[in-house]
Amino acid sequence: MVVGNEYCFYSFYSEGPKGLIEKAAIYTKMQEGLYNLAFGDWNADIQSLDDSIRTNNGDRDKVLATVAFTALDFTNQYPNTLLSFEGSTPARTRLYQMGIGNNLSEINKNFEIRGLRLQKWEPFMQGINYDAFLAQRK
Amino acid sequence: MSATSKKRKHLPGITVDPNMRDYSKDPYVLKKAERARELIAKYPIPEDMLRKKPK
């Protein structure tokens, strides 16, 4: 995995039956102390990131774990920050939610996660559908 | 709340590439950031999270 000079761009590859697929996790400053995490595949056709593609490369859990790893590294560099993230579609948001839920005990060691539900931010609980997420390093 | 970079050592397996592609103007990234701004404006960060400092 590589990271850019300002530690806001992380790039890595998904490896599976469909070959190597370039992915990136990008942290964009929203305001002092708040960054948004955008995650997607590099689409060479449009020369842009894209998360509308279903990669189906058989390594979804590993990819989500790698994104979590970038969050850990990013918050090592920028300790006093909050991260916000959501999928570009409800289905993508569910995917992130499942990824968090499946690794909650591990994630909870380093982050407090909140989910947006019924217009309120609440502590993340498994099996609940959320619209967006906030992560804060413990 | 400060977001000052401490330029700490990266986690194992992460290397710095000074020539990495610049994603800051990527349309997808900009769109996501705009959506996030709208979301946070509508549903502000909980006060207790803003006050909390990491250990």
C-alpha cells in the first residue's frame, strides 16, 4: 500500500479472480478536525475514482479491512480528527455497515463509531441500518 | 480541535510515494466531499465528539 506526501491519499490493490484492481481511500478535509473518507476503484476509462462498480474480486472483507487500516494510519498522522463516511448508494452504505459490524470488536479497540439513523447520530450497533457514519479515534 | 500532522511513522506495509496521483480534484472525491458537507450541515457532529480528545 502506498500513501501520498500529505498522508491523505492511500492506494492499494484488490487481488482476485479478476486480477489486480487499483483502489484508493481518500481523506478530504471538511473543516478543522473533520475529514471525509471516500473510497473507490480507479476507473481508467473515466480517469476518476468510482464506487459504483461491483468488483466481485472475491476479497471484499480484505478490502474493507484495508480501508480500516488506512483509517488507523491516517488518524495516527492526524490524531485529533473525526472521520465521516457513507456509501454513494444505500446498498454501498449497507456494505460498509456490514463491514463494520463484522469487525466491530476489533474496530472498537481503536475507534468509536456512530451511525446516522432517524436523523440522529447514535452509537453503532450491529444489525441496525444507518445512513452514514462517524469514526473517532479512542 | 486541531488536525495538525505529526508526521508519525506509518503502519507496517505502508510506504510513502511522493509521485502518487493527486486525487484532490477527482470528481468523485469532490462529489463525496460535497455530499458530506451537506450531511454534516443537516446533522451536525454531536457535541460530545467535538469535545473529546483522543488518549
